[in-house]
Amino acid sequence: MMFNLKKWFGFTDPIELTPEDQMKKFLIVGLGNIGEKYANTRHNIGFKILDYLAETSDITFETVKLGDVSTLKIKGRTLILLKPSTFMNLSGKSIKYWLEKEHIPLENLLVITDDLNLPFGSLRLKTKGSDGGHNGLKDTQDKLQTVKYNRFRFGISDEFSTGRQVDYVLGEWTEDENSQLKERLKIAAELVKSFALAGVNNTMNQFNGK
């Protein structure tokens, strides 16, 4: 008679983990353009949110392949923060590379971007959608070959005259906007953490429209 050694020594078969338990790693991508001249522009709000997250979490970015990367660990989750160095129009190349390199499932991707169709400072998290004319999202959709990925849109409003859209998005925040940004960045950072800790649906319910 053959003994089951595992049972003999008191071992049991490992509990099968749920998908939620298995997927503890997230790729959080802030879209923007590299270079000092773009640092405080509306189009770079993705970079700005990640910079805020890093600063308040006492972590720093390292320049690596196709971007600047930092790692934030919170409550058993690992958040890889990525600021692509490919410029906005080629953001998808960097995103695809880091998703594959870190073996992160698509549902654990969050792309942070500016949105002209939302009032300044308003937040909207969605699990899918069109690129809405945003070149960074357009390239991401092209490289990932899907519109089904999580995107966090930060409202920059549309206070520009006809034909001035490019100047507006690549323009710097006004004095009034700058004075409100700190509070909005704090809430945006909370949204990102909630995405990893509470899940996309709970986060949408809590933060959308804030």
C-alpha cells in the first residue's frame, strides 16, 4: 500500500487562488511629453499625477527602456508607474513593451490622460471606449489592438477659441488652475490606489464625477 506522504506529514494541497489573488501587479501609465518645456502643460497631466504619487510615497523614477519607471507597493499590490519617453503620439509602444515585460494582464492596466470634454479637474474612469481624438489613446489602441483597457481621464475643459486646441492642450495651467491642482492631484492619486486595491468598478462608483 502506498502512503500519501503529503497527508502523512500533515501537508494539504495548496488552495487554488482566485484570479483576484493571482493578479497583484498593475501597470499605471501617465501620458505626456518628455522635456522641461512640456512639464507644466495640460497635456502632461498623466506625468503630473504619477509625479505626485511618487513624491508623496517617497519613491523615485528611473530612466529605463521606453520610459521612466518607479515601483509603488501598497497592501500587497505592486504598482509599476510608467511615464513613456516615446512622446504622446507613440505612447502605445511603451505601454505594450512594459505590459509584456512585466507579465501584467490587460485588465490591470490603467492609462491616465487629459480630456478636453470634461470640466477642469473632474475625474472619469472607464473600462473601454474610443480614443476621442486623443493621439496617445489612439496609439495605445493601435498597439494593443483593443479599445477594452482602463483609462482615467482628467478634465482640462475646453476653454479655447476655434483653431486653438493644440495651443491650449500644450499650454500651461493658468494661475487659478494651478491653485486648485494640488487638491485635484491628491484625489487623482487616491483614485489610482483605489483602482489597485478596490477594483475598477468600486473605484468608478466612488470617484467618477468627483
